Amino acid sequence: QKSMSSIALGLAQVRNRIQIISSELKISPPTLVAVSKLMPVSCILEAYNEGQRHMGENYVQEICEKAPQLPQDIKWHFIGHLQSNKAKNLLKAVPNLYMVESVDSSKCASALDKACDAIGRKEPLNVLVQVNTSAEEAKSGCEESEVIEVVEHVMKSCQRLRFAGLMTIGKMGDPNPEPYFRALASCRERTAKHFSFREQDLILSMGMSGDFEIAMRMGSTNVRVGSTIFGSRPPKEAR
């Protein structure tokens, strides 16, 4: 019996915590996105071999290099800031792109819609609107007051996109993520009301390695966990 690799172990621990909290809260478990940014293909393959299918990447160049070397049934989530001019490269290199969680403007949505059209993508691309709940200047995400407008643009003007919910990062370094998670939950409530959606039909993507348990307790249905699964990341080279 070979000892479990640290990635298999990390994944098992996260899944176990998710299971325990889901049972306690009597909810269906959130989707676990394993965030593999700056990790080599071999590490992603280890998680894949443990049955992990939802993977998250932050940089266009990196996902475009890695996705073609990996199994096609991986459901890739792009979670980093997306410049509009890179949308086409992203869609072209990653035919199994499942979701872009970081749509932060109508311009970004239009670029993705156009890219889907240009490459002849068959199925609609799931998108989440990213909300800057911490009101930090440097953060990606639209303001809370702009959410309805961006969602409306996706639904009315972007035929190839499917609006699936909302995402936030919260404030880096703040030991208490609750205000940001609460803000996203109330954004979802307002959005659902405005468009007559059922609230539970919209994804709430919030919570990372350090705070996914708190996020689950506050209604998260999609958690993005990197370092707890893959270990600490090597420093990012200047790109």
C-alpha cells in the first residue's frame, strides 16, 4: 500500500470538511473547485486521479498551456482577471472551459460572447458576475450597485453566455470575511428578486482555503480551494 500523496491527502481532508459541514447544515455540498494556479500539470493530474474534475486557474497564459495537456473531461473555471483582448485565446485553447467566474463588466461579457461565436462553441459558457464586495480600488469586480446592470447585459445581449450566479474574493488579509460574504449573499437576493429567479438557482462562489467553512455557513455553493489541496505555491514569475 503506497502512502497517499500530499495532494490526495489535502483533497481528502477538504472533501471531508465539506461533507461534515454539509451534513451539519443539512445542505447539499458546494462544488469544490481545486485552484491549480502555478501548479504543474503532474499535480493537477494527481487531483484528477482522485476524482477531482472542477479545476480553477487565474492566468490566461497558464490555463492555455496546461488545459490541452490534460484530460478533456476536466471542467475548467477561469477565476482570474480577464482582459477583453484575451477572451478569444482563452476560448480557443480551452474548449472544455466550463465557467468564467470573473466577469466584472459588460465589456468583458461581450468579449466572451464574441469569442464563443468566433470559435463556434456549441454549448453556452457559464459565467458568474464578480462583485467587489470590499470596495478596494485595486480589486477586480464590479461595484455592488452595478451588478443588476451587468447581469442584464449578459442576459439580453450575450446569447452564448449563461448567467449562473455571483462571485467575490473579499478583502485580502482581513481575518473576518463575513461582511464580504454577507454582501454577496444580499447581492444575490436583490438580483434574484429583480429578475424573478429563485435565489437558490444562482451560484454563490465565495470562500477559499482559509475561509471556505465560514463561506459554507453563509450560503456558498461554490468554494475555490488551492493551497490546502496543492500545498503552497511557487512564487509567480514576472509575466
